[in-house]
Amino acid sequence: YSSESVTNQAFWLGFSEMFAGLEWFEGYLERLAHVTKQDVWACAQRYLHPSQRTVGFYRPRKENGHG
């Protein structure tokens, strides 16, 4: 939904022109549609190793007896 408004469309056109070009922007949805579950799985297996992950926990601060 980020490209529904004219302003956001202009942003994405300019942004894509900085690193790739108009052709990249125009073909983005078609290329995205060709990505399969197997493609995502293969990429995850290649790059997302358990030994390289960082796990963090957010804990609320106790202020005034709340939290």
C-alpha cells in the first residue's frame, strides 16, 4: 500500500532511480510474483544460521509501581 498515493509513487520512482533505474521499478511486482516458497526457504537456509542470530528481550521499566 505504500505506493497508492501520488506522493509515495513519486518517492519510489525517485528511490529506485538512485540505485537501479525506472526499469527496476516497473518490473518489481512481476519479479516479486515469481518468488516461490522454495526460493525463500533456500535463502533462509543459506543466510539465517542459528549461530549468527542475536536474540533480545524487551522488558518494561517499572515506574511508579506500574509496568
